[in-house]
Amino acid sequence: MPICLDLDKATIENSKIEPGARVTLRDFRDDRNLCIMTVEDVYKPDKHKEAVEVFGSDDELHPAVKYLFRTAGEYYVGGKLEAIDRLMHYDYVALRCMYTNQSAQTLG
């Protein structure tokens, strides 16, 4: 399954995203830098072909196909990524800490 950075034409033009550009990808929740992409390609995908080959159908009753056609940007940007920081997971923090403490007591 392809993993793509989907953008609209205005964002690509305003941000001057083109092959060779270096783009910082951020976590929208806390604005932390996650990685730097060195752009290798900017292209307009064949979304119908993608829907059929990835999801087995181009029927918008499938939620991922609906997202692909109605929400995802019209262009894809691809390139090499250099990690800066890990994505933080803010969900179920209390449960993870509880599990970690129980595990430490069991092992201790």
C-alpha cells in the first residue's frame, strides 16, 4: 500500500515544493518536527487505479476509497525521509504507565 504525502496544488506552489526541496513534516497536535523529506517527485496520481489496486474497488461505499476521492489532496509528494523525533502517543497514557509499573514490580 503506498504511503504518500497528499497535497493540493496551492500548497505545493505556495511552499515551493519541487524535486530537491527539503520539507519538514510536523505533528499537527503539538507542532513537533518529526522528519525532513527530501522531495524526489511531485505527481498527480491515478486515483481510480490506486483505489482498485489497493482497496479492490473504486466504489465510494468503502471508507478509504471515499477518503481517497473526497479528502486526499490531488497531488502526491514522495522522497527520502530523515527522522528527527518519534511520534508521541497521547492516548491511554494512564494505562501504559500502570502496565509499566506492574511489569516492573513483577520483574523486580
